[in-house]
Amino acid sequence: MPKSNILYVGGALRRATTVGLLLLALGGLPMPTVAQSLEVESFRWTNQVDKVSKQFDLIYPSKIGRRDIFLWTQIKGDQNLLGKLQSSDNGSIRIRHQWFSNESGGFVVEEDAVIDLDVGRKADLQKLAYEVDSQGFFRWRVWSSRRNLFPGLWRVDVVTDEGDSIDCVIDTVTQPCKLYLEVQ
């Protein structure tokens, strides 16, 4: 049985046919952007992330005392994103955790944490390809951290390297990924 590719058509995920791929090649259907090819499936505010297992440790609520904090995110990517990873020189693409503090009623960028969605190794790329073939998507985990946040309201936007908003699934609602944290 031949492999089929996954495409976004009219906002819905559909299996591509040969005709659909031909239309895509001829410019009839636009290629999905990185932002359209992934979503933040879950996130946690935590005290640390294990670099080997890529799992978070303690879960913090969205209201914490002043301390170091990590934002751990599990992303879900499709065939298009896997293709971008496979065709990149080092098996990675960039996404950003943009940290904002709330000052005088408006949010101001404090740090733009560039995170490489770095798969890199061929064995890992093959594993992700198997996941895409079997379930239509793959999962990967990335995180950023801030030290000694000052009190107040904080927001972290998860965006592509180009600044396009990545969607989050929060309480079964898909929306642009803007995550809030209150530091006391």
C-alpha cells in the first residue's frame, strides 16, 4: 500500500491523493506553514526538565512565588513538519517562547527564547516518521526557562521563528498559544 501524505485543506486535515499532490506541485494548493503544521498539545509550568527523558519534574500552578521556572511544552507535528525537519541541514526548525512581563497595564517583551525543535539524529527522525505513518502526527517536547522572575503577571507566546502564532489546545479549545503566569 503506498504511503499518503497529510495536507491541510480548508483548515481540515486530509489524506492527500495523487491529484492533490499534483495540484500542490502546480501551485493549486499552498504548502502549510510551520505554524499550521504543529500545535502545542500540552504545557506545564515546572521547576526543571530532565534533558534525557525530556519530562518535567514538579508541576506548578499558574500562580507561583518568586523562583526559577520552566515552561515545558509538548508539541504535535504533522507530515509537513516532519518533511521540514528531514530536509533541514541539521534536523531542526526553530520555534520561540516569547516571555512578556506586564508593566503599566501592557505586556513588554522580556526575553525571546529561541528554541530549536531539534530532532537531528536519523534514528529519531525515523521514529517520528513511523509515528506519522501510524497515527498521522508525531509528538516532541521543548522548553525554556527564566530565572528569578519578579512579581507580577507574565505571558509566554509560543510562535514560529517567523513570528507566526502556534495554536494551543487549552481545555479542548484550540487558540493562539498565549500562556499566563502570576508571580507573587
